[in-house]
Amino acid sequence: MKHALHPSYGPVLFRDRAAGITFLTRSTLVGRLDPDHPRQTWEDGAAYPVVDVDVSRASHPFWTGRGRVLDTVGRVEKFERRYGAGRKSD
């Protein structure tokens, strides 16, 4: 079996600054982070490396319900005007 084939897998804190939450999970990012990477103390008292993310379940529009609603009626009417809805083919 080859040594050092798989990246190391360990605990990492992911911080979503937009939502203001931090959650602890395991990731292969641990092996890619340099030893001087910032660490943060978690609820259990241990310090874990911190990775900032742009979007998480707490700030994503789909999960928060703040997504845009598209005007489907206008789109259907535009399609019908463009392609002649109601025309019968003989």
C-alpha cells in the first residue's frame, strides 16, 4: 500500500461570517493548511484551524427562504407572443 496517498482528515472549524455562525466538522483541508494557519478555541476547549466560507446553510438564499421569486406568468406570455401560441398545425 502506498504511504501518504490520501490527505489527512481531521477536525476543522468552518466560519460563515455573513451569518455569524461557526460549526465544527471533519475535512481534508487540515492537511493542506500550513502550521501557522489561524486557530480558534471551540466549546470543548480545544483549538482547531478556522476556514472562512462565503456561503453555508445559514446564509444560502435557498435554505433561508430569501430567494427570488421569478415572474413565471410574464415568461409564459412572452413565449406565447414570440412563438405564436394558439396556432393550430394542420
